[in-house]
Amino acid sequence: MKKSNKLGVVITDGVGFRNFILSDFINEAKVQFDEVVVLSCLAKEAFQNIDCKVIELVVFEESSLTWFFRKLKEIAHLQRHRKGNFGIQDNFELNNTKSKSLRGKATRLAYLITNLFYSEFWIQFYFQLQCLSFKNNKISKSYNDILKQEDFSLLFFTHQRPPYIAPLIAQAYSLKIRTATFIFSWDNLASKGRMAGNFDYYLVWNPLMKSDLMQFYPSVMEDSVKEVGTPQFEPYVLERFASTQCAFFEKFNLDENLKTICFSCGDISTSKNDALYIVTVAQGIVDGRIPPINFLVRTSPAEDPYRFNDLIAAYPLIRWNFPKWIQIRENHQEAWSQRIPSIEDITDLRSILTYTDININMLSTMSLDFMLFDKPVINTVFGDGINGLYNDQRFLNYAHIINVVKSEATQIAKNKDELFRSINYYYNNPNADRAKREYLLKLQVCNSLEGTSARITRALLEWTHV
């Protein structure tokens, strides 16, 4: 009797939920596969409207020994690839610490060890030690029981980096279950740390990301990588998330006779100057440096917007969009990952992209979101490491941002005069830099948004027949 094709889909966090649950992915997967089962690192109640089996995974928490071996693996990866790569070098320096805590001392020890032993051989050796450290962990064993019972043809990880998926990867390997992963974001390979484990197959956004993967992971074979685009943009072409311009102006209490600027925030860990940029724009409107215009701020869904409370009171002209993401599970080692988006929020985001006129952000992936709707983008980076501000200009040297700078698809504003000049330029010339934006989109997004989920599921199905 022929074995059925059964796909296991590992949802690690809220962004994975948005990309693979609220898109068309599950429906497409059910067409391609005989059975689809979701293995969730989120609480099961998040999946009330999903028409397939959902298994909630018990959250794996690292022991100190597991943490240390993972840290060795990650720092060795940074050691090996930091030469000639500013983003990796920057993360290498940021990860070091002078803390006198036990973890601080262990981190410095990891730096000392990997200063000598950082080849691919040693990286794999540290990973094997990491796997041995949780081999007999009861949660890791429970993963083994689930995988045996479900008997998947392929286990698909929707994110390659969270440390808490390492035991699931290891158990799949021990049971000879094929694994695939999706490279989560445009900056993950060229500036971030090591993946959580080794996979058999990889889905990437574009040829550039494929090249990065082959560079940083030399054991990956070219025929095990497929370029499929990314499902995070697919809701922008799905009719169920569309709304009208009238609804947009009403929802955010905007003047329909004015153009609209949207400032989209990052989270405080990497976008510390956001409050300064918001104040600069708001004061520019008050002082007449910018024509009368609606000013809408969308905060990061990864954090509560408490840091903007003073601005909310000081500048009533600003309209705010606080993303409606629900904290689905408390007391998690990465609490931000346990926020899931509402359908309302995806609809709000799409309406903002559709009906605003100019976007401002600090070098985030939101630049691509707005470009997909042919909107001009300004990237604010006032901090230079000398002027007392958080040094966000250093991100201009990250590999994925170098592509943005070289394309000239955005205006880079390094001070308030440049910001006002850029706003006024795009206010009067909304079609400026259109060809450059199209070039960058072809480089980063590559495939059409229509059919993204279908492309992904077809690729996964092909790998079950290899």
C-alpha cells in the first residue's frame, strides 16, 4: 500500500502565523498533500479557524549546558564569516559582554574558545554537543513520540532560527524524517547568527538569498534550495484583506483632502531613534517645513508602544496605528514571538500601504512593503556614533542594506534638513525613483505575489519524491 504524503508544518511564532496561517498556504498545502498537520509553538487556541489537525508543542527551555553549546555554535559562525562582512562583525561585537554574571562569563569563555576553533567542522561539533545535551530531555523525547506517531513525509519549519526548535530538528533527523525550512527575513543570512540546526531543504526569497545561503552554509547543495518569494507579502493580493479609501480615512481619523505620511516604527532593540524621527516630522508640520499633511505612525507589533506615550500627549496632530497583535502565551523565553496578528491588523496594514503617499522608516523591511504599492520611501538614520544618538547609520554597511543604498530606491536622510528635503521632494514628485524601486523589488521579491503559497507547497511536495 502506498504511503500517503503527509506534511508537518512547524509554526514557531506570530510572524510565522501571519505568513503561513493567515495566507493561502494551508489551503494550498491541503490540495498538494494527502494530510497537513500543524505543530505549533504557539498556544493551540490561536488556530480556532484552521481546518486541519493542530498539535501544541510543549515549550522547550534550554538548560545552561544546552545554552552554552548553542552559544559556541553561534559565535563560531560569526567568527568564521565576520571578515569582510560588516553586519556579522557588528553582531559579533554586540554579542560580547562585560557582564560579571555566570552567563556573561560563559559568553566570554565561548569567545575565547571560538577564537581558535571556528571552522565548519567545529561549528558542527558544537551542534552535536548541543543535541547530546538535550537528548534525554523529557520535552525532547515528547517531540520524538509525536513524530513517530504522525509519520510525516516532510517536516516544514517556517522559521530557521529560534533556538527552541533545535530538539525537534534533532528528533526528526534521528527518525530519518526529511526537513525543510523557510528563510525568514531578508537580513537573516547576511547579518544574523547561525540557524537552529541543519535541514535537508531550503526555501529562499530570491537568487541573492540563495547565494548567501551557499556562502555561509557550505554543506548545503544547490539542488536542495528553491527560490519561491515570501508569503509575508501575499495578503496584499488576497481580496479578503482589501478595504476602501473611505474606510481608511475614517478608521484613522484623517483629512481626506490631504496627502498622508506614514512613519513605520521598528522595535526598540534596533530602532531606538524612532521617537526623534516622529517628533522631527510632527514639528516640521507645525513649523511649516512640510506642507499640511496627515501624519500616521504605525508602531512595531513586537512591542507595547509605551515609549511613545509622551508623544501621544504632546502632538495631537499625529494619528496612531497600534497593531492589533494578541499575546497568546505568557512566560515564554521569547515573549514577543508569542504575539499573533489579527485579521483586522492585516487589513489595516494593507490599507495603510494602499492609501498613504510617503513612507518613512529606519531601514526596515517595511520599505519593500510600501514599494510593492509604488510608494516612495525615506530611510531615517540620524545617529552617526559621534553625535550622541544611537548609531543607526552603521546599518547602512549591512549587506542587505548596501543593496538598498546602491539601488537609490529610497532617500537616505541623515539629519532633519535632509528629511524635510526628501519629504518635500516626494510630496511634489510622487513618481520619482519609480524605476529604482522596481529594480530593488525584482532583486528582493523576485517572484509575483500571486500564487506564492502554491509555489511553496509545490516545492515541498517535490522534495517528498526525491
